[in-house]
Amino acid sequence: MSVLDVSSEGGLAAAYISMEPNEASSLAAEVYGIRGTATKFATEKDDTFRINVDDGRKFILKVANPSEDESEIDFQVAMMVHIEDRDPEVPVPRVIADGQGRLHRYIEDQAGQRRIARLMTYAEGTPLDSTGSNAQEREKVGEILARMRYALEDFTHPGESRVLAWDVQHLLNLAPLLEGVENPEQRRQLEQGMGRYEALAPQIAKLRRQVLHNDFSKSNIVVDHELSEFVTGIIDFGDSVRTAVAIDVSTALLNQLPRDARENPVDDVFAHGRDVLRGYLSIAELTEQELLLIPHLTMSRVVARALITLWRVKQFPENAAYIMRNTEQGWGQLDWFLSRTVDEVSATLLP
């Protein structure tokens, strides 16, 4: 599959006319009978709003990118319903049906675009990327990731095998994007990281796979320091896919790496990630081969993030701040991985 095919999956490369809050408020009232004020969130490929009702209730209204296929939306909704059924204590959003019992439906917006809308419950708390965490709290994050894995282990759907740019198992499809990296040193780092992945690709291809969240980033984890469970919400199933269990874990660990690894080098970039992994392993097992490959998969996600965002910011310069918000930290993280041998990186998370 070509790089353009990969990059356009899931609406990543599709421009559209964005919906404004006033229209979202009207949509929530007309379709779902929810009358309130809409506040828009910064997002990458759709329009997402919080609907505040006068009685204190809050909801999330998501209006898909016009290019998103109905099967992809149905896949995400079915995942959330399945998790609720298998493990109701896992705090995923509850999808709310419209007046005809539909969990998602087509609408035509004021710009004449045919789009899919869905309404969900709102997770109270603070996004983890806006607050700190201690070791015990990070363990709670790992526990929820493991519980989600087990809740989804018997889940299947026709849309599960889509090809996503953010799914590291397809990293080599992004190789043509290297040509667009203008900074020679950054390009050298990315080429070296890509080369390491390519050498390990036969082993990665043999890893266990199932449907997984695939984007356990801090921005998608809602927390409350006052609650013993800590995690109050897991949001954004837009990158969910059938992928390797080790890739799902590596994505969670990526988002625990230090953001200032270049300015303040550390001996162990996984210092916080180890807490997440400890919580995960208290619920679910990982094979030795998975533990050997997870550090390399974490590095590979750094490579993918840089390639995708450097390409996307040229396509959508008006959204540069959002697209590039996590890219700069990656160069110091790559320094850490590439300054060590493959064997040293492999041994990082072994007991």
C-alpha cells in the first residue's frame, strides 16, 4: 500500500468545512433532544463538542469528517458498547441513541456536507496531559489498559483491519515521507530509526494481535486525583484497529517518555513508563518476546509521529499548533534510543 493510501485512511488527509458551536448546539437539540451550549475542542480530523446543559449535565457530540466511512464509525461505537458489556467498570463513554434508537446517524450540515453524528456521555476530570501523576496513579493507567485488552479479546468487526498511518505495524509504508524531511539531522535520525524497525519487522509480524485502542496517550486519558480509581475516562477510539498487543502497550509507554530528553538527558526514558507497565502486568501477561520488542515499537511510534506530523503540517498549515504539539520532544527521545545498541534497547524492560 502506498504512503498516500496509508496517510489518507481515517480522514487524516481530507480537508472539510468545520462546524461551528452554534450549529452543534442546534444539532444536539434537534436530533437528541439535548438543549445546551456547545464548546468546541481542538481535534485533528473531525468536529468534537462538549454540550453543557443548564441542569448541569454534559455530553460529547462528535461529527465525523465527511470522508470517514460509516463502517469506521460503527466499528468505534461497537467497541465501546462491547467494552461496556464485558467490563462495565472500565470508564469508556456510553453512546446515546437518537430518538429512533440509532447509535450513529447521517446528517447534512449547513455547508451541505454529509456527515455522521453521535452523542456520548462526558468523562468528568482532567486530561492526563494537563496534570501530573505519581507512580501509583500511573499503575492505575496500566491496569485500565490491560482490562480494555481483555474486554476486547473476543471482539470482532468488519472494520477492524483498516490500515492506519498511526498503526506502527505499517511504519515502512511511511518511508516515502522521508523525502519531505528538510532538516538533514532529523532525516538521518528518522532513517536510522526506520532501519532498526525494518530489521525487526519479521519478528514484529509474528506478534499476537487483536482489536485494541491503539492511542493510549495522555490526552485520551481523563483522571481525578481525588478518586482511588484515578482514571475516570478513556476517550477517542479513532485510531482503534486490529494490531499487536505489544504495539498497544508501546503507545501507552511512548506517552510517558520525558518531553525534555534532549535538554535534560536521562539514563532511563522509561522511568514513568515502568509504572504503567507494572500496573498492566498486574492484570495481563506479556511474553518475553513482546517485552523485548516493546521498546523498539515505542521508538517506532516516535518515528511515525515525526513523519506524519511533518508531512501533515505542510498540508494543513492553519492547524500547525495542534499537529506539531508533540513532535519536537521526539528528537531527544530518538537520541536516547539511537545512542544505544539494538540489544541494549531490547533488554530495557526485561525483569
